[in-house]
Amino acid sequence: MNVFIRFSDNSQNTMQHLLLKSPGESAGGVTKAECKRRYDEDYAYASAIYLSSMLLCSCATGGLGVCLCAIGASAGYDYATTLADRSYYDCLSNAIDR
């Protein structure tokens, strides 16, 4: 289950990546295009972490371990994309070109 722990660590990094906001965003100094760019980056990052985790799951474990590892990877991806969605809509509500 080292792979699951490794994914959990990566998923924490994903969450930190998704939750960081620039000072301009807090003050409403970003555009909708910047929000969309960040959203796309967050989804690409979450997808890359998910795919690498699934590869590790299939290579490092066997039998039931693969299923458990895949469930953990899928849950982490779902959580990361949920945070990306929230961050995107929050960003849009603070965007300067509403």
C-alpha cells in the first residue's frame, strides 16, 4: 500500500496547488481568461497525478490491492476536480470582467 500513501501525499500537493490564490485574485484583479487558464491547469495536474497513480497501482500491487489502490486514486481525482471546480467558480465571482 505504499502506492496509496504516495498518491495520498501527491493528492495533498494537488490540494495545495488548487487552493493557492494570488493576491490579485483576492482583490478581484484577475480576468475570466485567467480563471479558465488556472482551471485547465488544475484539471491537467489532477489528471496527471491520477494517471501516474493508476500506473503505479497496476505495477506495484496485484489482486485485491489493485482494486483498493484504484479506488483511492479515483477518490483523490474526484476530490481534486471538485476543488478545481470550486476554485474556478470562486475565481469567476471575483473576476474583473464579469
